[in-house]
Amino acid sequence: MVKANRYYTNEFKLKIVELVKSGKTPSEIEREYKVTKTTVRDWVKKYANSGEFSAEANRSAGEKELRDLKKELRQLRMENDILKQAALILGRREL
């Protein structure tokens, strides 16, 4: 059986993190709120690292740099393809 992805608000996630900080175990939270222990631990870890839950805020400097470089590479490849096409078009006109 495949579980559907659930969306949790940041307010809900923060409530769960606060419950863990107050002493509730992930197992207790799992039973009470139907959120897996792994998800609870992940939220606690993310919030402890950056104070946010978003993936963007929790990326390391290396991951951010790699993402930026990949974006720049895509842009440069696109520009290169445009220049190649322009050279082909201009080359045909001169013949």
C-alpha cells in the first residue's frame, strides 16, 4: 500500500518540534499525531540547524554552490546553442 504525501504547515511542524523539546518522545508523537518518528526527527534536526524547515534554508554551502554552478552551466549551454544557431543562419546568408 502506497501512502499519499501529506503536507504539514510550518506551524504544525513547529508545534511538533516544541513537543519534542518539552520531553515528548517521537514514538509518543507518532501515536498521537500520526506523524512518523523519522519525520519528527527530521523536523527537529532541520529546525535546530537553521530555524526553518525549508530545504533551501537547510542546504550546506557546498550544496548551494553546486546548485548555482549547475544553473549557470544550463544558462551558458543555452546561450552557446543560440550562438551556434545564429552562426549557421548567418553562414547561409553569405553563400
